[in-house]
Amino acid sequence: MKPRAELLCVGTELLSGKVNTHAAWLCPKLRLAGLEPAREVTVGDSLEDLRDAVREAAGRASVVIVCGGLGPTFDDLTREAVAAAFGLGLSYSEPLFELICKRFARYKLAVPSANKRQAWVIDGAKVLPNPNGSAPGQLLEIHGKHVALLPGPYREMAPMFLEHVLPLLREKFGGGLQRASRVFRFYGISEAAADMKLTPMLKSEAGKADFTILAGSGQVELHAAVAGSSAAVKTGLTRVEGKIKKVLDKHLYGFDGDTLESVVGDRLRRKKWTLAAAESCTGGLLGARITAIAGSSDYFRGGVVAYSNEIKKSALGVPDEILKKHGAVSAECARAMAVGVRERFGADVGVSITGIAGPGGGSKEKPVGLVCIGFALPGKTFTTTNHFSGERALVRERSVNAALGALLTALR
Amino acid sequence: MKPRAELLCVGTELLSGKVNTHAAWLCPKLRLAGLEPAREVTVGDSLEDLRDAVREAAGRASVVIVCGGLGPTFDDLTREAVAAAFGLGLSYSEPLFELICKRFARYKLAVPSANKRQAWVIDGAKVLPNPNGSAPGQLLEIHGKHVALLPGPYREMAPMFLEHVLPLLREKFGGGLQRASRVFRFYGISEAAADMKLTPMLKSEAGKADFTILAGSGQVELHAAVAGSSAAVKTGLTRVEGKIKKVLDKHLYGFDGDTLESVVGDRLRRKKWTLAAAESCTGGLLGARITAIAGSSDYFRGGVVAYSNEIKKSALGVPDEILKKHGAVSAECARAMAVGVRERFGADVGVSITGIAGPGGGSKEKPVGLVCIGFALPGKTFTTTNHFSGERALVRERSVNAALGALLTALR
């Protein structure tokens, strides 16, 4: 039996409609550190509930991770609740408040007096610096239990956990057992189809590796994890990868943190090709995804958001006849947009998206979800016509994924 | 004090990387039924953990909703665990198994023998039919507590809850008590500063209304809820709104589902003005946000993603001297981009963003996070220069929020 870890999330917003993603992010990392993430508990901003939940969790588990409730406001009660759970006091730390002040000074902001609350430290706790926000974390070891207090926002919590908590947990609980995991990323296949193709592999690996299949808006990911000796872990992932490639090679586009846009970027860079985008219904979403990758200026020249027909003509050179004869949502228009942006932006590759994202604008011939995607590459052009289901946001996201997926195939 | 409800989610997958959305969906509905969703607990597929968690939850709460663990396989243990928690027995129901068989017959499938597990009913429980899957639900009333066992998959759980559980809870706990909530949305103010301004109001409303303050990338939201008679609820929200407007009127931009982009859209539509966007570091994100609103084609003409200096010159007409003298990230360039896109796209308003999103590309004079935003309106132009903290994605999101926020003010 591995030692238990429990996660405690704090905030009435998490019991009022906000999705809590902390467990999904933290639990696999706790497993990697040799712990069994056995329970996740969310409580609202109530001192008593939080104090009781901390006490209960510490009664069952060796490690308790508390996320949230470290802000400057009246309803941020984690410091007080954890102290109360263990009968400890809190002390105000002037040096810690000065650190908080420095952060405000860097952005030329006055320090609200409320932020003094963040300078109270539980007796015996180690302060964890927070380079991404004003809330310092705290790390407490008491009665052989490890309790970490981390900020609620993901962008503050995640780096603090990775830098200050995970290494400690690995050292204490990781032992000789190695654990390795890899995410395999697929495109152009449905979850059900991927599942069918993968089932024999999943059965043959039962007891040797763990798997989770996740899917969303045109992409599928398989999370695989193996545990054992250092050698067993290495051969285990290689064996799994080999089996996956046998059945899904043409759909496998990347691993771990790869995204469609990062892999497209790698291929463009390797070919020394540049890209330009012409978007209608996605309104800039494709450009935003491409430029989410740092360094994308190496290959992305820019694009045109042509939300009206006049702009399709004036900024992209789409011929009036195409718009009149085939309409703005047509393979013909998509092709002209891709060719137009490629030429006008002096790029090697032009890609375009034009469609009906809904909820309005659909007709019997051209229903909501109809999306035409165009590609202009050196020496060739092609288009795809797609019928996406789902509401506006999903149609737009699926359109971008389909454009990036087809581009990836074209750049192979 | 409203009666407590607790949510119990079951499944090792929820402690292995799968995001749990049950609380986000169920909690607001429990609130509407007159209950206080006070705690959410997730446990893995362990009989002991689950049994203990059910017992603890029933000890604190009047209503316990258990989601998951009703499937046919060996690790589906919710039926056994709930029975054990209350010292109840389980009986096999032949009529229930026949119902399950009928479902398989409809899809011309053989019934796996494992599905017999799903025909075991806790003594005294009412069976809840599941038109969307093989797992029947169960509803138990014991020692004055209501315990609902629902399937894990959302598409099975949600209809069963809405049809068979929510009406019962409303009847038992909703009483004559009405409940209303409103989200107040602010921009251009930090969470701590908003908190300081709101504190007197929060104190004066203690016991009459509940509040939660949330913040992210340049926006703050206050969730307010009041309960009581129909009249008290109505006057309560009006009273709260009045107090908020006294201290934060110029920062209040909307309510409930409003977004910066929807409110900007409303104002443009009212003025019968059109908009065009010129983006550099945000790569299309501003256009994507604006066009996330259905019907935005009424006022959004489109834009240019000018990711390279040549495109800033060729597609937006930014003078070479500005790029040479001030650089692409400068108030001068931002102004020229806004003026350029306004003219070339024939729009009433042009908005531009140019900055250094990082992690690379920064210098001592122009550090990562420096973002210049330009505006060209009928008869005036202006720019803002911002220093945003955070990693690439956050700098980009904050840039878009700052652009929309300043635009909102300019359109007042």
C-alpha cells in the first residue's frame, strides 16, 4: 500500500458552478511521487468546515495538499483554518509583507492594506515564494504529516507545487520505485474508433500499465503510465508505444505537451516555410492558436480576419463571381481565400476557414456547422468540407482543429 | 441556515487525471432547491473509503448525492458501500434485471452476465429508471436523510437528477423560500482594490446576502445571492446593486452572463458603429473573442494579424519611419496600426495590440509584458501602454481584456 495523499480545494465558487481542475492536474503527479491520491475534498469559504476537513484529511493521509483561500480578502481563510486544525498559532511576518510590497512596487501599484493578511505564517511553517501572484504558500510538517498550502489560481499553484512540493514528496515517498507516463496524442479519429483499435493492446497490458482515454473537439489522447524498476519503466513505455503505432500510426501526431499547433510549427520550421491564415467564422481563433506557441514568428507571417464579404474581396482578393455564384461558405471561396492570403502575405502556405458557426445563419442547403477549409501550398491547392455538430464555440474549435490536422497531413 | 447537501463522486479515474464537472453542474441546482452545497468529496473505487465517505456525509448533511460506481464491473461498488454505510441489506430484483435486458434487446445485444450486478437494490430504496444507460439509480430515505445514487456519466446522471431527484428536493427543502443570485462584473480594478471598496457593503449585508469575489486576468466578479420571500429576494438584489454602484459604478460593466466582448458589442450596435482589429502579439485572440458573440457580424468587419513588420507596413500602412525610430512595440506603432485598420477596413473604430508576450523577445527597455494598445475612433485617437505580468498566455489574455476594457470606456 502506498502512503495516502489527499487534496483539499477551498472556495465557495467551486460549489457554485466553477469547474475544479486541480485534482485532474495534481493527482497524476502525486502518483508519480509514490503516493496514492485517495480523496479529493472541496469545501466552501467556511472556517469551521475547512478546519474540520483539514483535520479529517490529516487523520487519514500522510500528505495533505490544500489549494485556495490564501488571497487577501475576508473570505480567504486557509491560513487560519489549518492553524486551528492543528492547534497552532499564526505570526505576522514583516519581512514577508515587504516581499509582497516589492511585488506591487514592480508594477508601480500601491499595496492595499488587505494584503497584510497574506503575511501571516502558521507557526513552524516554511514560506513558499510565489513569483506569479501575491499569495505566498506555506509548507508544514506536523506529527509526521506533510501539509502544503498553495494558492488557488492554477498559474500560481502549479509552478509552486512543481518547484517546492513535488521534489520534497518524491524524496520522502518516491523510494526506489520508478514511474513514468506518456501522453499519446491522436487526430482525425473519433474516441470510439480509437477505443476499438486500442482495446487489444489495453487488454494485453492489463496489470503492466494503466491507461486513460480522453477526447474532445476532434482530438483523442491516451494517457499511459507504467511503474517498476528503472529498466522495466523504460522498456514498458517503448513496448506500449510500439503497440500503439501498429494500430494508430497515421493518427498519432505527438506526445505529452505537444499540440496540433506546435507540431504544425515544427514541420513548417523544418521545411523553412512560412504560413498565413484567412479566417471568417473563426474570427482569429486559428491565428491565436498558431501564435500561442512561443517563437511562432519564425514561420507565421500573419493573417486576415475577413468577417464581411467586402473584406474577403478587398483584403483577400476573392472574386465577386465566387461570392455571387457559390457564396462565402463554399469550397470555392475557401480556396480563393487561402490563395489570396498566401499571395498577399508572401507566405509559402495559405490556410483559410469559412463556415457557419451558428446559432443563426444556417439554411437547408448550408446548415449550421458547415465549414469549408482551404489550403494553398507550393504547387497545389485543396479544400475540405466539414459538417460539425455542437454549439458555436465547439464548431469554431473543431474548425481550427480540422484545419491544423489537415495542414499537418499536408506537411508530412 | 439552509439544510446542507453534499456531493460524493466515485471513481479512480477522477483521481487519475480526468476532470470532474459534476460539482459545477449540480451545486447551482442544489442551491436553487433551497439547499447549501457545502462539500464535494471524490473517492476512488474502494469499498471502505466509499462507505466511510457516505457515512460522514450523511452525518453532516440532509441530502447526499452519490455519482458513479453503478456500472456492471467489479470496481462499481456504490450499491454495496451505501448499504454498508447504513447497515442495510441488498436484494436482487428480477423485474429490474428484465428491464435492463430489454434495453440490451433494443440494441440487439446479448446481456453480459456482469450486468446482473446492476439489479441489486438497497433495502427500502426506490429504483430510478435510466433511459440513457444500463445503470438504474436508487433513492433512499433513512433517518430523515435523502441519499440519491446516480450513474457517473453526465448524459445519464443529468436527466435522472432533473427528472427524479430535483423535484423531490424542491418539494422538501424549497418551501416558500425563494432564492435569487446575480453576478456583478467589473473591469479596470484589482481584486484587492475591489475588495476594499466592497468591504463595508459586505459587512452591512452579512446574514442577508452571500458573496464570493473572483478575479482573473484583469476582471473581477462578485457573486451575490439572497434568499427569503419573493418580495425580499427582489428588493435584496436591488439593494445590493445600489450599494455596489455607489462604490464601483465606473468599474461595473455587466451582469451574469455578460462578457467584455458582449457589452462592447452592445454599445457598438447601439451607436451603429463598426469595428476592425489589428493584432500583433495576440495573433487573432482579440478577433476570436469579439466573434465569440453570435451576431457580431453586425458590427465587426474583420481584422489583420500583422505578426511581422512587413505585414504591418503592407497590410496596415504603418510608416517605415515609425518602425525604425520607435519599434513595432511602441505607442506610435499601436496608433498607426489602429488608424490603418480603421481606414483600410472602412470601420468606425480601429483597435490595435502590439507587445511582447514572451518568454523571448524582451529587452531592458522593452521587457516581456510590455503591451501597447491603440484606438482610432471618429475624431480621436489614443493609446495605452501596459506592463502585464505572467507567462505568454496570460499576457495575451490580459492584453485582450485591457483592449476591450478601454474600448468599453471610450464607447460610454
